[in-house]
Amino acid sequence: MPTSFTHLPYSDTGAFSHLVTDYLNKAENIQAFYSYAPDTEGILAAIKERAKYPVNRKVLTETLNRQYEKLPKHEKTEQNLKLLAEENTYTICTAHQPNLLTGYLYFIYKIIHAIKLAEELKALQPDKNFVPVYYMGSEDNDLDELGTFRYNGDKYIWKANGQTGAVGRMNTEGLKPLFNELFKLFGPPGENLDKLKDMISKAYLQHDTVGAATQYLVNELFGQYGLIILDPDEAAFKRCILPIMTDDVLHETAYSVVSEQIEKLSVHYKAQAHPRPINLFYLAEQLRERIERKDGTWKVVNTDISWTEAELLQEMEAHPERFSPNVILRGLLQESILPDVAFIGGGAEVAYWLQLKTLFAHYKVFYPAILLRQSVLWIEPTQAKLRAQLKLSITDIFKPEVDLVRQYVLHNSTDDWQTGQETNEIEKILAGLKQKASALDPTLRGSAEAVLTKIKHQLQVLEKKMLRAEKKKMQTQLLKINKLKSLLFPNNSLQERVENFSTYYLLHGNNFLDVLKDAMQPLKSQFLVVEHSAD
């Protein structure tokens, strides 16, 4: 099946914020908020600087090896686990919560982006090693988001049997009916179907927690490329930033530092995430709630748990794993345990990382190069055929449907329904009448202008009616435009923000991942369109 690749500037898609497009274009307004430009030169500079910020590789490798004890190890995965012990090995990291069945397509895309970037950096600097890492946000407690995915336009929701707290810790019991329902709709029959059902069943029905299930599924999909999956929900990892967490609960440093940075960023852009006086949750069985300070006492919201200062410090020292960073502190944990040179995130992630540079500097933690994850539009042969029939370019399909309809009518109309020429001629006549009226009596000028404005409006109304009549004659073709837009942009959103990878894995199997990996240009910072044609 022939495949073509098109790369578009993100600004041409109309789907990304002003902040993101300015960042990619290195606009002057935003340069003060990052350390390394999102390009080859920026990452090479980050690699050079990263050597000054060592991490505890013993803790990293020992913890990862323990996490991998029950996972099947691919050859490249084993090799990369060993390489992480070496001082000339760096990581390329992306992060995401353990969404059920990976959630949305961009979960897949950001991981492949990290894999491809690691390969390209190895080619650029063969004396160093680069390992792609998926940092699993297993402590997130937003079940409404993490327990939902879509297949064939239908939404599947897991209520977790009433469980609360960190989703990664939730028991997978009760998922079998949901997946049995899903499997009835999977197709077409064949090797891809059998393999996907086997992966999902083993992941979620043979592992006790969502975190463990996600590790298994992601390892099955990407272990072949050497991806390392890291779950930060570990005492050894949290201990690496214990001084930072202690400072946050005692002195509320992040609140003041980040608030000041947000104030500067907000001159031109909207802030993505706001700090709290304390940026930690308390994590326990069925529990992840914020910590607040009041009258010299620290309390866990919505519980009876409270501490004096001495009790809190004792709890943090004895059980650092019970303290979970929020979005403001999470990156500090990530960069303290990984020898990271680049972090790959979506538009919202790029936005909040740009608020954090001064916080990293305050705590003397390395601030990596921040890259926008690769966005992709995947076009199947039937959709490609429809696009060709409508004579729409790749750039065209990103336009609003109303603009595409008007464009199509303009280019394909057989009758002259536009009134521009007539309007110009009428305006000349009316201008002459206005001049005559004004010459006869200057007080008539206002009346003449009002008449002219009214006639212009009526001409516009007439043209709209003529356009509607022309559209009616082209109804069949215009319905095809609607169909194409609905297929490629479900819910008027980017495909990657709605659909699940299973749709494409069932059609293409591992080739889906291989094609994406081959097509991605991780340092180009452009939107990728993958189109398959039947011929």
C-alpha cells in the first residue's frame, strides 16, 4: 500500500496555541522562559550541560531492574537498562498517565517521538548513548480522564468499582466485562486481532494494578525499540527530592518562585498551571489528597490526617513514597532521577514547563530541552480517495468546514452566482446619486448614505441566498466534505485527541508503529500527515 508523508507548520493547522507556535518559532517574547531551543543545536547544548548534573544511577538502575522483574525483556530493553548505569548515557523522556488502553493516539505518538529522537542523537554523537524513557504518571487520580477511551466513535468508561486515589494503584478487577464488550466489536479477523486481544487480556486481566497493566502493554508495543518504562511511585525515587519536598511544605518556595514567573509569562500568554502554597499530595491506599497548612498544623484535605511540623518531617523521612508531587514539582522529580537531556510533551505540557525554568534554577536541578511532541494525522485509503475526489490539498483539510464548502462552491460552480460585479456597478450609480443629492441639499447626504448602506446589505443577503441555492445543487459533493472532515477530525478535534490506537493496530499491526517511526522527524517541529492510497 503506497504511503506518502507531508509535514506542515503547526501554525497552518489552526489547532495550536499562540504560545506553542511562538515557542517553535523562537519568538523574542518567549526566549527568556527556556534554556535550550527546540532544535538540534539546543539539544546538543543540553547534552553538554547535562554532564554537570549527575544523577544517582545506582538507585535508577536498581529500581528499574526490580520493576522489570516480571516483565518480558526485549533485547534492546535489556541493553538499555545496562547502559543507564554508564555516565555517558542520557535519556529522552516523555510522560503520561496510565490511561486505560493508552487513552488517545497522542500517547503512542509521544513515545515514538522519544524513540526516534534517541536514535537520531546516537547518530549525531556516537560516543554517547541515548535511551528513550516513558515516565508513567501512575499517581494521577483523575479517573474520569484516565478510565475513558473511545473505539469506533463509542466511549468506554471504567468506574473502577468505586476505587479512589492513584489510578496506577487501582486494582484491575472488574475490567473483564468491559473488554469482552469491546472484543465483540474488534475487527477485521486475523493475526492483528488475535495479537491485540492477547496483549490487552494479558495486560489488564493478568496484572493486579492499572500501573502494572500499563507497563506490560507499553512494553509489548515498544520494548522492541528499547523503550524503558519508569514508574516513579517508589520510595527510592521520592527520596531523591526529599529536601525539595520538605522545603515546599515548610517554606512554600515553589509558590512564590513560579507565581513570579507566571506573572512575567502572562504579559503575552495565558498560564497553563498554577502553583499552590503546598504542591504535594498525600498518597495512601485509596487516597491521594492535597496537603494544606493552617495555624501551624499540616492537614490532608478531606481526611482526619494531620501533623505537627516535627510529625510531618518524621513521616516524610520514614515514608517519602507517601508524598506525591503535583504538576509544579513533578518535573523536578523526573529530572532528579533521570539523566535527561530532552523532555517531549504536548502543547499544554510545553506551556507549563515554560513556567518552571526559575524553579529548576532555584533548586539547582537540570532544566532540559523541551520539545513539542509529534502530532500526526493518519489517513486511510478510503479517506485519501475521498480527498482526491474533492480536489482538496493536505493543507485544505485543516480548514474549517464552512471555509471548505465555500472554497469548493467557488471553484466548481457552473453558474455565475456571485454579485460582486453588479454590486460595484450599483455602488457607482449610488455614489453618483449621493453626490447629486448632496449638491442639491447638503442635509440629504446622510439620507443618501443610509440608502446606500441598506442597498449594500440587501445585495449581501441576496448573494447568500444565491450561494445557498448553489450549495443545494452541489449537495452530494458537499456532504462528502462533511464526511471527510468528520472522519479525519472527529468531534471537530484533532484525530489524535479523540481516537485510540487499537483502530489502527487492528488494520496494520506492528506496521502502524513502524510507519510512524520511519516518518517522524523529531527535530523538524512540524505536523505529520501520513496518507495511504489504495493504488
